[in-house]
Amino acid sequence: MIKYCFKDSPITIKAADKANPQRIGEALAKIAAAGGGELTPKAVVEAARSSSNVLHKHFEWDDSKAAEAFRLDQARNVIRSIHAEDEDASDGHAAAFVSVSDKGGTSYRTLDAIKNSADLQARVLAQAERDLDAFQRRYRAMQDVCAIIRTAQDALAKKRAKTENRASA
């Protein structure tokens, strides 16, 4: 029997405090088996529609709330789709708005704002380190890839430490 667990904390699914990773994993495996080994978001939503399904409580079934959440997701996609010319970028353009996390949540900042703020740069570099950690965990079975990631992580950590020192000065 497979032992299921959550990948990271905090758990960001609806009703996370009532979430049982074993039951959710088993429900997802059952849906995948019914789909010939293929698990799709559409199949998961269809199975979760039944109020007796363990997944049901982890979805927003109030259409007005779900619609608003969908529009917010669309807004994120719109923001991420816009790039600006950037002579420093290898292909001549970079994201015009960059996601920055802090205690108040996540927002987007202009590339110029980040370039002109050591604090924002440090936060973006910290996120890049977290992204590389996640990438390394995902591909940990591929040792040659992980060695390349570790090299990048070391370089990022040094750059972030330097940037944080500048920000606190």
C-alpha cells in the first residue's frame, strides 16, 4: 500500500485543516485507475462533485466565489504574460512584472522597481532559491541535474546575501 503525504507546508487547499493526505491520495489513485492511468483535473473535479467524495470539501462549490477565484487566476495569467524589452536579458526581454512574496501575501512589482530596490531584489532571490529547492526535490533521482541545481543555488545564496547586506546598509 502506498503511503501518501502532503508535499509542503502550509497546505494551500480548501479545508486544509480537515485534509487527510492518505484519503486524498487514494481517491486520486482511484480516479487515475478509472481513467486508464491518466489523472486529469477535469476528472478530479467530476469525481469531487459528489458530496460523498472525500475530495468534495476541498473545492469551492459556490459558483460566485469560484468565478471570482477564476478571474483572479486569469488576472495572474494576464500579468505574467506581459514582458518588456530589457537589454540585460539574454533574449532582449523579461517579465514586466515580477511576483514578490512578503508577510502580506504576494503581489507583482515592476522590473524597474525591483532593479532599484535591494530589499525587493533580496526577496526575489530568496524566492528563486525556494524554486530551485523545489526543482531539486522534484528531480532528486536525476543526480546530474541536481548537481547543476546545487551550483546555481550556491551562486544565488551568495548573491542574495550580498543584496541583503546592501539592503540593510
